[in-house]
Amino acid sequence: ALLADSTNVERPGYTMSERTVGETFEDIFGTAQGRIIVATFASNIHRIQQIIDAAVKFDRKVAISGRSMINVVTVALELGYLNVPKNTLIDLDRINNYPANKITVITTGTQGEPMSALARMANGTHRQIQITPGDTVVFSSSPIPGNNVSVSKIINLLMRSGAEVIHGPLSNIHTSGHGSQEEQKLM
């Protein structure tokens, strides 16, 4: 008997691989002309590593924004769960010391939380980051049911500020951690 818990148990087929997400990051990093700001769940260490790997590949510095993201990255570094080459991470206060095309920011705010770092960027109230034309903002997440309106408001504000916003299921920038029906069968 298999007793399992998966929110995708009713979805036929397979859940997209994290490898696909990593490839999509490389495509985005290879074409973005300005800063890249990626919002993702602070708890997804593997996704954070994929963002860092893409940034390193394209010679970008990485800054961290958002209290929970800073806390998780700090602990993951201390425990050796993140592999970050020396001089890759920079303080958020130093991002303006580099050309825009050399900066990546990993942040919180994927669910449109009003006080999150990404929401403050979108509203123009973040102390260190103002969204400008040429920025690429990536939502490496999908809205939790009930948060769609909040997320859409943030996306609209970002776009009004001139950012290119990459989000949604067609972008291959997020995958569920939950197995679909074929993975359930394999188990």
C-alpha cells in the first residue's frame, strides 16, 4: 500500500523537472540586458542554487533581499547547502556600484504579500531598489490559490515601472515539488 500526499495527484502525466527550470534561468540570464530580480520561495534552496549558478555563468553578482531569504541563505551557506563562489554575493547596498547587466537580486514576495521586498520594489518604497526600465523580474513560483489578485497587482506595478516580467506556467520558470499521476505510479 502506498500512502502519499501530493497536490498533483489528480494531474495526469509527469511534473516538470527542476532541470527544465535551470535551463530556463540560463536562457533568461543569457538575454537579459539589465538587472535580473528573481522572486522565489526562501525555502527552496535548490532553486536559489540554480539562480546563483546562472548568475555565476553570466558573470553577475548576487544580492539577497527580504528577511526570510537573507535568513535562509545565511543558514544554508553556514551548513554548506549552497555552493557560492567567492566574491559572488554582495551586500544589497552595493548593487549600484556595478553595471545593471552584472546584477542579480534574489528576493521574497512571490505571493504578493504587501510588505514583502518585491511588493516594496513594485510600490517604489524599497530602500535600496527602485524598478527601472530594463529590469527583468522573474516570478519563479506560482500563486497559491487565493493570492492571484495580489500577485497580479504586483505584476502590473512592475510592468508600469518598465520592467519585463516573466511569470506563469508557460514560462517554465517554476515547477511543483509534488508528483503527478505517473510519478505516483512509479512510487
